[in-house]
Amino acid sequence: MSVTAPAAVSAVVDELVTVFEGVFTRAEVAFVVEDSWQDLQSHSRTPHFLTALLRKDARDRLTQMAHYRGLR
């Protein structure tokens, strides 16, 4: 994990908590973001884009979860 990873993960969690306020708890958002981070980091060939990929992947997963639960 790079030195900037915890800061990047934390920033994405903060952003998505706001986006999904009232839909998911902070803990749920953090779990999805951290899970996405682990997956992306282990397979990424372009570390420069990890934060952008993390933001998109986690947001997509949370959106799908909300739809599945009938919350959005």
C-alpha cells in the first residue's frame, strides 16, 4: 500500500458518505471503499489512476446495492 493510500481511501469514504447519506451508514460505505481499494490495488497496472478508479468502482457498487435494496 502506498503512503497516500490511507488518505485517498479516507477522502473517497468522506465523499461517498455524503453522496449516500440516509442510504448507507459510514461503516457500510467504508467497507465497500476499502474492499474496492484492496481489489484494485492488487490488480492495477496504473497506480496513478487508483484514486479515480476507486471512486468510480465504490460508487458503482454502492449504487447497485441501493438499487438491489430498493433504496434508490
